[in-house]
Amino acid sequence: MNKMPVQCVNIKLFGQLLKVNCPDELSNELKHAANYLNKRLQDLKIKTRASNTNQLVLVTALNISYELEQERIKIKEVVIRMQRMISNLQKFILIK
């Protein structure tokens, strides 16, 4: 089993510098995710005028988790619809 090369990536989240180890080929995705999180934190800070960093982080994490769960539900619904369509197509093909 080959290990992927790992690098230390500096990420700045809401003014705090973090050093994160990640596989070389995922460093851009990690930076993108950090930028997304920073934007969400900043947007919430502006929207709520909150200054408590812990509260902002927790509420942002909760919001992102909720959105992720909603997307998972949508994907499951699409999979179920696709399975029904495939089943109907298979039945149609067998009839012919």
C-alpha cells in the first residue's frame, strides 16, 4: 500500500493560522474549503453583528452541516428515482 505524499499547508481561518497536514494533491481543495469557511464566517459576522468567535464558528458549522444533510437527502431521492426509472426501463425492454 503506497502512502500519498503529505505536505504541511498553512491555512488562515478567521484570523488564526493553522498548519494542516494533507496529501499533496488535496492541498488546493483544502485551501478552497478554508476560503469557503472564512467567507461563511465573515458573512455570518456581518449579518448578526456577533463578535463571539466561538458562537460564530459553531453556528456556521451547524448551518453547513444542515445544508450538507439537505443535499444528502436530495441525492438519496434522486437515487431512488433513478432506480425506479431503471426498473421501469428494464421491464419495458423485457416486454418488447
